[in-house]
Amino acid sequence: MIKAQNIRKSFGNLQVLRGIDLEVPAGKIYSIVGASGAGKTTLLQILGTLSLPDEGKVWIDGHEVSGMGEKELSRFRNRKLGFVFQFHHLLPEFTALENVAIPAYIAGFSKAKADARSRELLRFLGLEARCDHKPSQLSGGEKQRVAVARALVNKPAVVMADEPSGNLDSRNRDELHDLLFSLRNELGQTFVIVTHDDSFAERSDRIIHIKDGVILP
């Protein structure tokens, strides 16, 4: 599902990634772990097309994204990738349903189709009764589940997540982790997740250890 070859990235004189080679098969959860400053988030941003490498190539779902122009890349990102971050980034003026549906609206789906898909996902995630609630009316765990639904609404090839449970209490953290594995098992969803949570990483299909910009053997 993802192939990265010789990924290098520097910021000024600081070399953050030093030749990363990585393959992620479909329907798996891969965790990226390492100390702060090891290059985890930089790698995730490059795999998610949010940042360009200085050197190297990335393929996602059979498409080489390294050579795409900005408009083509934006369309690809909208259709093929979902994102979940530590903070939910829900728009406060919109309902849960509307927040989930926004990427589908952008992709050009009709409002009826986008809303139906969003409602289906919220039902699957146990939030059907919260569809018409705004973020201020939701708990922290509910907000993050809405963010997960938003990431899934366009049926992405891969969901990229950066510390998705880092802002949750232990109960909501555990519920979110269980949800991600359910999505892998029931929907065959592929995830690449940066995490500091050892218990989550140990449950994943593979742990990618990064230190000083390289993947440890």
C-alpha cells in the first residue's frame, strides 16, 4: 500500500531523515516510535504528502506521489488519504455530521451521498445519536471518534495518525485504540501511526523504530 525509497529530509544543516526505506502492506497497522526529534512526524508528513522529501520517492496505492504537481497532489490526498491528529481539529460551527462530510463535499460527492456516508460511519463508531451535536457538546473521546470518521469518509487507501490518543484520558485512549484495531479487522483499513504509547505499539502489526533519522533493524 505504501512504498518509500531512500527518503532524506533536512531542515537547514539538520539532517532529520537519512535514507528511509519502508513498505507498508494493505490492511495493517504500522506504528512509528522513537524519541522526540528522531524524525517520526517528518516521516509521517512525507508519507502523507504533506511535506516533500529532499531526496527519494514515495508510492501510495500504486501511484508515485513524489512527482505530482500541487493540484494533483491535493486531489490525491483528498481521495486516497485520511488524517487523524492529536487534537481533533473539528470546526466548531458545524455539527458532527457536517464535520465528517466536509472531505466528501470537497471531493465532489453530492450532499445526499456525503451525508449518508457520514451518518453510516458515525453509526458504526457508536455516535449516531450525536450526529447533530456541535463539537462543544461532545466529550473528548467523542470528538476524536468524529475525527476518525472524517478521516474515513472518502474510503482512503491509508489513514495517517500522529499521536491520535495523546490528548485523551486512559479510558478514552483505550477505547480509541480498540476502535482502530476494529477498523483494521472489519474494514481492512491500513494505518500508519506515530505514537509514544508502548501498549498500542505492541499490538500493531509492526513497530518501526526510528533513531537519528534511520530505521533501526
